[in-house]
Amino acid sequence: MVSVFTGVPCVVLLTINAIILFTLRSKQVFRETSRYVLLTNLLVADSLYMMISQIIYIMANSRVFLSYPVCGTLILCASLTDSILPLTLAVMSIERYVAVCFPLRHSSIVTLRSTAAAIALVWAFSFVNVLIRVVLMCQFPFEELDSLEMSRICDSFVVLMVPAAAKYRRVYNIFLFSVAGFIVTSTFIVVLISARSASTDNSFARKTQNTLLLHMIQLILGLSSTIFYPVSVALYEVMSWITFVRMMNVAYVLFFLLPRCLSSLIYGLRDQTIRPVLLSNLCCGLKITGKTHFSR
């Protein structure tokens, strides 16, 4: 029942992401527009993160014990895709800032080449984080273990138990979300000020403000997931087991799955360019069914 509670939303969100990704690849305008290229990158990373985290979560609920190498590989893959969210949100906020404050220079500043460079830089930064975690993971005294088979469920705190790993995780999360939060917040404030000027398209600026505000909500939810474990340890001491398990399941959906679905909602439903094509793809099956029935 627990797996169904978390699995159904995950499957629904992955399906929505898959349809939006298909929509973004179906039209040339989406493939050649920077904001949609960034959205494609974000949806791919979010989908991979949801799949990996859901696999780990189902195995944890099923009490499936993995080996340390397999668990470490899953944790590192999740760490790689997890960092993409705040970094890409920061890049997308900068793109929206340029669109509002420098509309005449937007096409020359935000090009496909600069967008590809930004995406490569985002993934490179995440890869560096993974490499550092690999080094910290190698400091674990595996030679003192009787077997590489784990006696606990797979978790990042199990495979990264050295003291330096906890310090690094704390410093990295603070740095990552401080930088991303500063960029998203500052661009929101600048766009808010620009919206009051006579030379700015107020309706476009307001839409951009709402988009940046939703980005901040995504960042806050993503930050909540980083403090999820220490808070859950404290709550475990004062809650009954049944209440604790229910709380953990709700928190997993809110802090781990929900931030990954906001991207598709922000751009899939609000974007006037994507929405008609997306609805057309969603209704394609009904149209085919209607034509087939009529021909019969």
C-alpha cells in the first residue's frame, strides 16, 4: 500500500513528463528556442531522479538489502540528477531576466550555443560533486566488513558514513541552494522593479514574475528535501512507528516528488506555445479512436 501511495503519483508525473518531452521534440520551434531547450534538460533530469529515487524507496519499503557497490551507484546517480534542478532553475531565471530587461538583445545573448554551454556547465558541476562523493565513499572501511552485502536498507547516509562526508554534504547543500536562491530571488526582484517602468511590457513582465515565483517555490521544496533526514531522525524519537511511517510517506511525495512535477505544470499548462500542442498530443488517442469507429 505504501508503494502504491508513492508509486501512482510517480508514474503519473513520469507520464506527463514523457508527453511534454515528446511535445518539445515534435516541433522545430521548441528545439531551437533556448527556454524550451532548458526545459527539456530539466525534465530529463527530473524524470531520471524520480525513477531512481522511486526504485530506492520501493526497495526500502520492501526491505530489499543490496550490496554496497549497487547501493552506492544508485545513490550517486540520484545525487547527479538532484543537483540539476536548482542549477537549471538558476539558468532559466537568468534567461527570463534577460528577456524582460534586455528584450532587444535577448536573441543575441541567449543563443542555442550559450544555452548548450550553460547546460554543459550545469552537468559538469554535478559531475564534480559526484566525483567528490566517490572519493569520500572510497574512504569507507570496506575491508573491515565480513561481506559487501548490506544489513540495512540502501541510503546515502549508509554508504557515506565517514565524518568528512557529512560535512561535505552540509556545505555543498548550503552553497548550492544559496547561489541558486540568490539568483532566482534577485532576478525576481529586478523583474518586479522593471515591470513598473513604462518601457516594459507589463503583461509579459507579470507572467515572468509568476514563473520566477514558482521557481522559488521549487527551490524551497528542494531545500526542504536536504533537511528531511535530520528532521526525520528527531521526529522518530517522539512519534509512534505508524505515525512516523505515514509522515515519511507524505513528506516523500511533498519534498521529493512535487518539486519535480512543478516544471511540467509551470511550462506545460501555463505556456501558451506548449499548451495547444500538448493538448493535441493528449487527445490524439481519442481522435484516432473516433476516426476508426466512424470508418467502421
